[in-house]
Amino acid sequence: MLKSVRSFIGAKDFSESCNFYKDLGFKEVTISNNMSYFKIDEKLGFYLQKAFVKDWVDNSMLFLEVDDIEAYLKKIEALDLLSKYKKCRLSKILNNDWGREFFLHDPSGILWHIGCFNY
């Protein structure tokens, strides 16, 4: 029986990225000195590695599906991550044919698509 799907992402500055994801609301589970698992619950999470390959990180994207996109964007804006993490970027909500989304870049440049589907 299947239980979850988990992605691996890299970090330019592992400590800074760990702090970013904790500030975002993820719980860190340390696996080793070079890797942590960040989770919201038992099925939503990813592995963060102390590894930086520019082409890999620059092309890494994750999609986080939310029920209420406006509320989640307000929650992220209230965290004031952009002033704490200078390399982070946050977009406004975009309307697409399939649904709505906004974008968040972590301190290493990992692109998060955060959205909700119309279907």
C-alpha cells in the first residue's frame, strides 16, 4: 500500500533554508548532518539536502495545493519572510484555466507553486 511521495531539494545555505522552512510552518526532522525531512503532517513533506548544484536547484519546483489560496497567501505575507530572507520572492495570485496560484522562491531559489484547482 502506498503512503506518500516525497521530493528531494537542495540548499545553497542549508542552515538558512532550514530556518526558512521552519518559519513557513514546517516541522524539521533531522535525518543526518546533511539532510532533514520537513513536514506539515505525516503525508505532506520533503527532504532538504545540504547539497547545491546550481542547475538542479534553479530547475526545482514543488506544488503545494491549498484549500483557500487567499488565506494562505495572507498567512505567508504575515510571516514577513521577504525581509528576513533577502533572496526570497513572493508573487500575487494568478488566475489560470486550471485554477489559481502564486509563487514563492525559497532562499536558494527553489520555486514553490502554491495553488488550488478548479476541478
